[in-house]
Amino acid sequence: MVKFSGAINKESMIDVHGVVKRTPQAVEGCSQHDAELWVEQLFVVSSAEPRLPLLIEDASRPVTEEDGERATVNQDTRLDNRVLDLRTPANHAIFRIQAGICRLFRNTLTAWDFTEIHTPKMISAASEGGANVFQVSYFKGSAYLAQSPQLYKQMAITADFDKVFTVGQVFRAEDSNTHRHLTEFVGLDLEMAFSYHYHEVLDVIGQLFVEIFKGLRDEYAIEIETVKKQFPHDDFKFLEPSLRLEYPEAVVMLREAGVEMGDEDDFTTPAEKLLGKLVKAKYDTDFFILDKFPLAVRPFYTMPDPNNPKQSNSYDMFMRGEEILSGAQRVHDPEFLTERAKLHKIDLTQIKSYIDSFRYGAPPHAGGGIGMERVSMLYLGLDNVRKTSMFPRDPKRITP
């Protein structure tokens, strides 16, 4: 049997019959340290090819041991051979944690009386009113892949569903080859009506993240430690209730740190990361909410602040200094929405059905959209969103 087993190609699928016995000494290099298997029978179910494009032991090597002397596997090789790469313990743990994020998102909102909905992914016009859309042929005409379920979430609210969420694919035709951008990702979106102030929604979303973070901490400790063995990172810190700052406060913090920016300027990526470090140093949290963004940098359907026309009732949420949710109170008056669309030079014929949906009564409402892969990446302190997308899509990759 020893000779037979020694001839089996690495990564072949096997069946083993044997007896599990406790060991007097800890077994190193295995997930189970206090037991071993005494093999009685061994069968090859499916043989792997003798020459593999990568070795699992190389793909599993901790980043702290990548010293140039031992073989490592670069990102493109991993993604070109994703089926093998996904067999590493860290990758199994990453995607169990990601499944946990979706489960906690869905279960928490369901417990809070939200209704899960499913929205179209082929639409007649750019859902964000912008140009970064994938156009596809649609019989004798054209359609677009949805950039967001935004408009349909709002339509559900006007249909008196009160509180809704959806989990589904989002498509962005942005030629961004960065560590955090994908052309297709999973969106965790929610929308809800409110009675008096959009902060009712902000409170719900802030507590939603707290519930997700607590669930990951309490239920996925083993998986988090498994990821840490290959990709060391600091434990994720958060506050309950979540820290909330306003945009002008963030601008002051950045200016004091030497960043030159105007009151209505949007954040650059370096400014976001610096702000995350400043907030962590001052408040000891990796997660925070930033409210009252300048109206000039938000989409046409964002409600202006009634007390300051240069600000808006909109917000972003950040993890480890990177944005993971963008949201706002939406304009629910059709005439005002038409004015806002004209200001943004949007073709009104393309969004007619959206505007018309508010002509039959619509409650004030707000919501937001979360990037699932980005939340997974930042919670685990990983350096690239492609590590948390099972089969990532970006401007240079559409396979496997």
C-alpha cells in the first residue's frame, strides 16, 4: 500500500478506509492535531494530471515566508488556475466567511421585517445615469447590464413594501485596474421608508454592520484564524453604536494632517485611507459612517440638505479607510426629481418610467448599496479584492 500510495499524483481525489486513533503527541502540519488515521484501504477516485500548474503547498505559504528562496504563486497564476488555488485552507476560510456575511445580512434584515426582492439585471437605461455601463444587444434594440438595483428598490418602496433588500450581481464598465475594483460584483442593497428623518435609516444600516461584525467575530473565529496564518492582519475593531462623523469634520481632520482640499471636493483614494488611519488613531475603530456629503459629488436622485443647499442627505461607510457603502435619502417628488435630472444632463426619456413611479404617492425613503467582496477583503485585512471574488471579473480578466 505504501508503494501504491506513493505513486498517486498530487491533488488526486481518493477514498480512504481506516481507523481514527488518538495520538500521544500533537500532529503538526494538519488541521487535526490530536488524532491520526490508520489506513486499511485506499482507492483513487479521480487521478490528477502528473504536472500541476501550481502546488497547493506553494499557494498556501504565509506571506511572511515569501522570502524569494521558496516557490510562491503570483496572482495571475492563481486566478488562471482558480480551481486549484481555491483548495488552500485560507481560500476555503475566506469563502466560508463571505457566506457568513451574506447570511448575517439576510437574516438580520429579515428579522427586522425587511422583504427580500429580486430586481432586473437587464435594463433600458443606465441605472446611475452615467456612462460606465455594459451595453448588450436586445433583439432589435439595445439594453444595459444594471449598475445598481437602486431604481427598482425605490419602486418597491413606492409600491408600499416599506423595507426591502436584495442580494445580486452588479456590473460596472469602469476601466479601473486597482486593488478594489471589479467589473462584476455582488451587491448587498437595502432601502426603507422613514417617518421623520433619514437618520432613522442610517441608524438601521449602522446597527446592521454591527450585527454582521459581531456574528463574524463570534461564529467564524476558526476561519478568521485560518486566514491569519497565511495573511496576517489585525483584528477588526468596531464600536456599538457605530461612530458617525459629518463630512466637514472629516475635511478638517484631513487638512490638519496636511491634505489640501476644498469644502466640496470629493475624497481621493489616498485621502480616504489617511482618514481611516486618523479615525482609528482617534476613536479606535476600523468602521465609521460619514454623513452630509457635498451635493455636487452625489447622483441626481440624492436629496439636498434642506438647511444647507451645498450639502446632501447622503452618507458613505468605511472599513479600514476604504468605502464599502454609498447611500442617501432619495428625492421622492417627481417634479423635483425631474429638475435634478436636468441639472445632471440626463436624458429624461431614458428614466421616464422611474420618474413616473413617484407620481402616485411615495414616502420619504433612503438606503444604500454594499459591495460584498470589498467588505470581505477589508474585514480580513487582505490587499486585493480578487482574493475575495471566487472568479473575479475586471477589465483584463473574463476567464475562467
